Amino acid sequence: MPFQSLLNTMGAINDVHITLIELAAEKKQAIIDKRLDTLSRITKQESALLKRIGELEGQRNETIAKVLLSKGYRASLKVAISDLAKIIFNPEDKEMLLESGRRLMSSIHTLREANELNQQLIQHSLDYINFSVDLLKGPFEENEVIYHNPHQKSLGAARSGLFDTRG
């Protein structure tokens, strides 16, 4: 039955999203602890899971088309779960479909929030790194920004940072 297959596919998509949420929590701790090896492993796992979501979304779209055809409607690629529920007349089936959609939307929302937090943590880490590099380079000299002939001696004082890469 296409309807049960749709519910199974949506459940599988939700399960993958829950796994991504768990990985996002692990990623958060890896970012905080600065464990790059763990961060790399998590990123690879996320890539594989995102590929799986793409496959499941394709199955979901095919199953929705079958459900629409079985109800006498034209198959369409852009059908929302709420729209599909309008053509399901069995109240139990309709409620199962809507509940499955709510669970999936809740998981997506939770994952989005976790990803935004991780993005902020990474941005803070990058800001700290840039700040540290600026401290090591020393004070900024206005005339260093303007191009000048490299063979001509500079009249200004050289930068007094710990790492002066211009020999």
C-alpha cells in the first residue's frame, strides 16, 4: 500500500534527522574541546547521512505520486503533507500522516537550531584565531597598506610583531 510506504519513508527521514541532531550535539562538544579529528569524522558522517536523506526524499516523492494516483489525482512534485492529508479520508490515516509530518518538522527545527549554534561557535573560534594572529603581528602601521616599490627602503619603522614574515 503506497500510504504505509509513505509513512515508513517519512519515519526513516525523521530517524536520519534524529541521528544528525545527535551528531550536532557531538560536533558542538568537539568544537568546544577543539578536537579536529572528531570534527572531521562527524563531518564525514553528516555527508553520508545527507546523501541518505536525498535518497529518501526521492522515495518520498515517488510514494506521494503513487498515493495521489491511487486517489485519482494527478501526480505532482510539490505536494505538502498538509495538502496530501486533505485527500486522505480515513481519520486515523490522516492523523498518522499529520503526526509524522509534525515529528519531521520538529526534528528539522531542532537540527536547524543546533547547526546555527555550531556555526556561531565556529565563528567565535575564527574570531579568536584572527585576534590572536593580530596580536602576534603587532600594531598596524598605516603606510603598510599602500603599495610601494619593494626595492626602495621604507622610511617608516618596521612592524614589531613576534613573527615578521617580511625578511
